[in-house]
Amino acid sequence: MSPNPSIELREFVTGGDPTAQPVASIIVLHGLGADGSDFVPIARQLDLVAIGPVRFVFPSAPVQPVSINGGYEMRSWYDIYPPDPAGGRREDEPGLRASQAIVQQLLDREALRGVPAERTVLMGFSQGCAMTLLTGLRAPQRLAGLVAFSGYLPLASRTGADISDTNRGLPVFMAHGRHDDVVTIERGEAARDALQALGYPVEWHSYPMAHEVCMEEVADLNSFLLQVLAPR
């Protein structure tokens, strides 16, 4: 059952035994207009047998109007405003903070279900990437790592003051398409540089693709997950 009535959850446990107690959890946050099913096929391509049973959790964001799409209602972690003619970017801080609370509830829920926070990875694509960085850097419990696909750092000017001491130095996997015209690679690089300046060890990858995921990226992700979730 979801800890928040505004979202839906899909889950599966690797290893073929849905009753097995997971030794790790990976929470995956989708992008704008998608839902929790979006990354299920990619998650099923990962080979994490060396870790043991892993629970994947796929929440679906609330349905809400999105300004950049003319107010059309869709699954969205927060509102996105049209570009400012002056060149600036307005951010929906109330929406970001509301979804931060939802994602933090999901992290807390895994701990209550028996998976320690230090065995939990938070992962997201595009808008989900923004929520991964927003929540993961501020989470009060130490996580195993963060995975940031094709996104950016929200509320960037506040990050240094907001990050939790518990998660300083947390491993971060970042990946971006060099031909991405939805979230340009420059925004991803700016997020990488900001995190590195704050002392985070960022594993950065770029690929000859657009706003999507490629097989090479999945293989690199697999290696990262095996490292940060290796049995200790």
C-alpha cells in the first residue's frame, strides 16, 4: 500500500521469489507525463543476482495541471513553468517540496519494511532525476547512493545550505544524452559541477542519444549498483 493516497505504486522483487526478504531497495522516479510502469522493463534488464533479492519500487506521481503544457493535467512531480522571456527559470518550489515529502515517505517506508536506508538507492529520470537530487541530498538517513538520469539540480542555489550532513559524500551516478533537447546536457553538467563542488563523488557518463535511456547506460548503471549495494 502507498504511504500517500495521491500516488500509486508498482513493485517487484528480483530473484523469482516475491516472498523473499529483500536485502536492498531501489526507488525509481519517472519523468513528466509517464508513470510508475515506465522503468519496469529497464529494471528487469539489470543483473543484481550478486546482491541478493532487491525490491524495486515504482511510484506514479500525482496527476496535476502542468503550465508548460497549457495546463493539461498529467502525472507530474511538480509544475513546470514556460521559459521566462528574460532568460531566467522560475521553479515550483511548493510543488517540489510537496513531492519531496512524498519521496521521503517512500524512503521511510522501506526502512519500516526491513531494508536499512544504507541499502536503499534513489533513482530518477528527468523530472524524477530532479526529485532524486532534491530529496536524496536532504534525506536525514544515509542512503546507498543516488542515480540521476537526464535531469538537473532543482533549487540549486539552496542546495549547499539544505543538504543533510548524513548524506555528505554520497555516491552519485549521473548520465545524460549529448543530443538531449528536452533537458540539455549543459544543465546536467551544471548539476554535476555543483555536486562535485559540494564534495560529492559523481560518476558522470554521457552518451550519443537524446532524452532517453540506452543499453550502454543500463550496463554502466548495473556496475554502479553492484558497487554501492555490494554485500558488506
